[in-house]
Amino acid sequence: MLASKQVSERGRPAARTMTATGVIEKPAITAGDGAETSAARLRIAVARLSRRLRPTAAAGSLTPTEVDVLVAIDRRGPLRLSDLAGFAGLNPTMLSRLIPKLEAAGLMRRLASAADRRVCRVEINAKGRRLLERIRSERNDALSRLLRELNAADRSALARAVPVLEALADRMVDQPPTTARVGSR
């Protein structure tokens, strides 16, 4: 194995080993790891995967945030704009700029309330659903290609981790937004 010096998020040397095939191996997260170290490594790995899977040809000129809003409307819609802002993690001002763009692109529609003209709900339409299916398909295909390159033990470990990751994601939906602590990243 070839040694490779890397630097961790905090500027300290990270324990990494590069194999002859160019794959970087890191020690597995174990019960003996500090909770902060494990949480940081998991957060970084999930964020890196997410960032690399976000760009797709199907999305065209849509920004990742616009795609995220469309996904939120698809999952939770039809819903009020205030509920969408909370679910998508956006402030109402930002959302008020995105909704007209998605509507003009023919990907969703606004629904006026007959009972209260001040209330507006949004829902995805057929064109928006077809676009999301193409985006999801591209992302799934990209990840599937990478998974096929893993050995059977690593694929099995990931398969066992998926339900745990799904449960963590579900628990985070009900959590208040994270806030920065003084002196933390």
C-alpha cells in the first residue's frame, strides 16, 4: 500500500491509506470513536455524496435549490407556501422568487383558496413529475455504477446501513434547525 498524507477538516493530519488501485481507505467508524469525530465524518461523507449527485443533465438550467423546492412540492404537496418554506428550509422571500420561475417553466401550479384569497397552495404538475423522474433516474444510475465497483462486503455493509441512515433522516425532519456554536464549524 502507498501512504498518502491528507489533512482533516480541522487541519490535522488525517489517517488515510491509498491502495495500489487508487482507492483511499479510512478506518471504519467504531464504537470507540468520539461521537463528535463519528458525527463529523458521517456529515462530511453524506454532504460529499449529496453534492456530487445533485448536478444532472435532466435538470437543465434549474438550480439545485429549485430542484429541491420541486422535490418538496412533489413529496408534500399541495401545500401552502409557508409550509413549503419550512419543509424546504428556505426563507419566504427566497421562495417567493423561486415559485414564479418554476411556474413559468410549467413544472408546478398555484392553487388559490376559495375560502381565503390570501392563502395560496402549490402542487407539482405532470411535467414537473416527469422532470423529477428523469433527475432521480440519472442520480440513481450514477450511484448504481459506483456501487457495482465496490466489493461484496462493502455493498453488504452499505445495505445494512441504509435503514439506519433513513431513520436518522426521519428523526432530523422533526429537529429544530442547527445553529452555529461559537468556535465550531
